[in-house]
Amino acid sequence: MKISVIIPTFNRAHTLPRALDSVFAQSRPADEVLIIDDGSEDETRELVERDYPQCRYFHQENSGVSRARNLGIHEARGDWIALLDSDDAWLPDKLQRQQQALTDHPGNRLCHTEEIWIRNGSRVNAMHKHRKSGGHIFRACLPLCVISPSSVLLHRALLEEIGSFDETLPACEDYDLWLRICAREPVLFINEPLIVKHGGHADQLSHKHWGMDRFRVQALEKLIATNTLHETDLSAAIHMLLEKAGILAQGAEKRGKVQRADHYRRLQHRYRSMLPIRSC
């Protein structure tokens, strides 16, 4: 097993050392570490060149986290890809525990873990809706993202088969990818916190974009259009799209956004007609 760690970053020279130090403190060392700088205007390049010369550094014009991750995947030499956001950190045994779990459960191609949440410097408990699990978790993935990118170790063949991150999505690109994967196969889950997620800062995508369900609806539309879902999963996906479209339409109506509301009402009408008869 050769593991390539991919860290996308944008103007986070202040948090990147924490992420990198956690990688280099692993009991099972990574085989390579790739930093994909998404057009940073701070001291990211100088930091890496000065303090982390063992990393492979790539710079791209600011194009978003999906393109940054995809560049890293393209350039990676390993057969296994580990993702880490530049504001998160790993606990020391993260890669070792995942490698052992994948060895003990051959055939799995994606492994994720439990996590610790830190928000504005204080530890917080994750809500029930964020509960992690393993196995065939497609339906659990429908409401929102329940796999943290920073916890994932996956085989690159999986990405070659289903495609990488969707660069057209400004946010919820991880939700989109996990849906596509979990619609096809089970995932392995380690019920032990092995990553620390740091939230609450202003540059998170959830703060940058309003109405994140807009992008989840796009992801659901894409998946439904592939015509690859089994009937029960198709029904569940359509029901989730109808629910999210209804919430978006209602919100738009309250704000006087007539065209936006009409768009989501039309979506509801279209997809309601696609439900299998037994699900109506």
C-alpha cells in the first residue's frame, strides 16, 4: 500500500503547519505529501519551501477546492489517496489504523473514521444528523455529507471508475462524490476519532455560500440522471430531492424570489412524476 496525502489550501498559511505536522507525526508515515495551493496570496509558498521541503508543492490559479483535489489526485503516485483539509489535523495513528482495517477487511476501497469537532477553539459534540457509519450507507448520505474528506483513505481505482470531484460545484462537492461511491459499494468505517475538524472560521464554504442544499439538489439530479440506481435507492434519492427542493422553494417565496421559487416548484413537479408507482 502506497499512500499519497493530498492537502488543498487557499490563504491558510496560519493553519497549514498544524495539518502538515499531524501528517509527519503519523505512526505509519505517508509515502508522499502533495500540497495544492489554490492561488494563495499569503505566505503559503514561502512556508512550504522553508519548513516543509519534503512536500511536493503545486500552484494553480484560484479555481476551487475540487480542481485542487483533482490536480493532486492526478499528480499522486500512490495507489491509495488520503485527503486532508488544510484547517484540519490527524491524530497520530490515523493512517496505521486505516491500513490495518483495510488489511483486515479486503475488498473495501474507501475507509473513513470518526472525528473530533473543534469550533471557535472549543470542543463540541456532533449532532445526530452527522452520525458516521459504515457498510451500505447510501441512504444515510442523502440528507447531507456524513463522510469527512479529511478522514478518507480511498483507492484511486475507485476515482478512475466513477470520476473525481465535480469542479462545477462551488460547494457540496464531497457530498456529490460520496453519493456516487456509496450508490455502488459499501464503505469501511472506524468508530474511533482519528481526525480533528476545526470549524467556525469565516472562510469555510458553508459560510461563503447561501443555501447549501442548492448544490445537493444539483448532485441528486446528476445521480438520478445516470439511471444506475436500484429502484429503492432511486425512490429514496427522488424523495430527498423533493424535500430539499420544497424547502428551497418555500425559502425563495418568503424572500420574494419568484423565479427561484418557480424553478424549484418545477423541479418538484418533474421528479414527483418519476417516482416508482409503488412509492407514490
